[in-house]
Amino acid sequence: QEITAVMWLYWILLVLLLLALLRRLLRGSSSPNPFSADCRRPPAPLVTDKDVRKKVIKQGVLPASTSFSLHAILVDHYMEGAWYPRGGPSEIAFHTIPVIKQAGGAVLTKAAVQSILVNADGKACGVSVQKGQDLVNIFAPIVISDAGIFNTYERLLPAEIRTLPDIQAQLHMVDHGISGLSVFIGLNGSKEELGLEGTNYFIYSHQNLDEAMNCFFTASREEAAENIPILFVTSPSSKDPTWQERYPGKSTLCILALAQYEWFEEWKEETVQKRGAEYESLKNAMVESILKTVLKLYPHLEDKIECISSGSPLTNQHYIASPKGELYGAAHSISRLQAEATAILRSQTCVPNLYLTGQDICLCGFMGALQGAVLCASAVLQRNLYSDMLRLWRNSPANNSKKKD
């Protein structure tokens, strides 16, 4: 039921975008887009009380560049709760690898892709990977990139392909997403002893988030620590039913904050974990400010902290190859959701045999990346996999038994 609900949400999203494109074609570019209203201005039918409406417009909840419709879809898909993988997110990869191998594939680690191979006919024909000090070419009839639109188009493709008009047109339609700073805290005590629960908290420093974020992003890096506008706080260990079996008497907290990549950029060429005292001082100042806020929510945890580890946008750049430390790839702003951008940013690229997958071609986050994968597979196989999945669900024994009940 959860899968079906999400599928229908994305079908609705697709239909709305297609309707917006059709209206634009029929009535000109001034036609309204259902995703153009920002989160400070919910549509009038949803907020009928004029005083409340003025308060919403005045205070704001999320930045003005965020689509209200997209935010509403996100909130709706969480209304009945969310799933957490038993054993942690790494289990997703561990359970996916056998499926790939069973189909005749292979999963390579410590083999970073250096470039996408393009033959004399301009068609993608494989990838070049790093193996020790050597480069190894792996040839394939189809190349699917989950490295993100910026890495794929600006770094992995040959220089002469990067300048193609279609490639540049797509790059001009997207911006780099917001980068972030992460803090991981190890605690002494079980979730029951510490009063932790599997809940996500969003902590805002100001009612007007637009104003607070503008102040934060225009501040110098020395002032930034005292102006952090929003924190995401959660306890991953509290969500995992197997955690206490594996790590009895221990718990964790994970905190995410926004950060400017430019504040840390001068150390990008330094070796990871050896970036020097000034870098650590800047990072630690932000961590200390974050801890002050978190301990207001959990004051009893102060003497339970056993270890703290933090990562800057450069950490994201090093470990997950996000070009500017982005948390969610390309920015999914209102401009990203305009009909023209949605129609042009597709899985199938202008380079024959090269496809894009993941969140940059759909929506951000895990579910967005999953939908990007379905769209990509549909393009490669030239069939609508959503229809296939819906048909499988309708014919599944579990669904048929529910109908009988």
C-alpha cells in the first residue's frame, strides 16, 4: 500500500506538470504553474482565513524559492509515518548487490570513475575507472550515470562533448543545491534511558526563515556559527529495531545544518582529516553552536556524550563526490520545476547510449532518487515501468487476499 500510495503521488505530480506545460503552450508563457507558488504563499483555497493567510505570508515557513505544491506532496507522503531499514541505510546496498550479481552484473568498490568513454560516432561506450595507479576501460552498450548532472556533464564527459548546446542548455536550467555541515554524536545509554525516540525534529531560530537564511548566507564564515537558521535533529539508533542487539547501552544523534561551500573552499586541495588548525577551528565553532541548540532540546544528554564527529561541505565532496558539498544534488527550486525544465531534464541525454538516473532528473531525497531510477529504466527499456509495477501489485497474492477479505 505504501508503494502504491507513493506511485500515485508521483503520477499526480507528473499529470500536474504535463497540464502546466499544455496550458503554457495553449495560452502563452504567462500561464500559471501549479508549482510556482512558494511556501510563504499557500493557495487561497487552502488558507481561507484572511488573518491567518496574512500571518503565513508575513512569517513564512520555508524559503521563498521552495514550491508549495512540492512541499505539500512531501508532507503528505509522510503523513502515515515512514520506514527505516533494519540494520541501517547500508542494508539497502547490501541487499541490492546480490540482485545485481544474480543478473550477471558486478559491483566495484575503490574504482572511481574518471571519465565516460565516447567513441568516434559520439556515442557513449563505457567508462574509465581508477585501479591503483592505472586506468582501466570498461566497455558497455549503455552507460547510466548516477553521479549527478554536474559531475556527469562538467567532469566525466570529454571536453568536446561538454560544450554541446543541449548539454549547456540543461546546465543553465539548474543550480547547485544547498551544502551542509553534519554532526554525529555517540551517547552512553539506551534510547529508553536517554528518552530518545525515532522522530525527526526541525529547529528554527526565527519565525521568518527567509530572513534568517539570508542573514546566514550573507554572513562571513566567522559570524556564521552564531546565525545558524535551521537544524535537522534525529536519532538513527532509535529508529532501528536491531540497534540495541548490536550496540547495547549505546545511542546516536545525527544533526544536519546548512553551510556555504565557499566558507571552506580554500582547503579543498588539502588531504582529508589533515586540513589544518584553522579549518578545524571554523568547523568546531559551528559544532559548538549546534550543540548549544541541541542541548536545549535534550539537556539531560550533556554528560552522556562519548564522542562527536563532524563533516563540512568538503567532507561531502570527498566521500560522496558532491561538487560543492550539496546535500541533495541539484537545487529543486521553483525554477527547477517549471514545465520547460521538467520537459528537458530527462533520463535520456543528447549523447546516444548515455542516461541519467537519481534525484537530479526527478525530485530530491530517497524517494526522488528511486523515482529517477524508474524513469531511467523506463527510458532504457522503452516501456512504462510504472504500469508494469501497478499491474504486478494488482495481481499480487497479498492484494488479492485483501480484496477477498
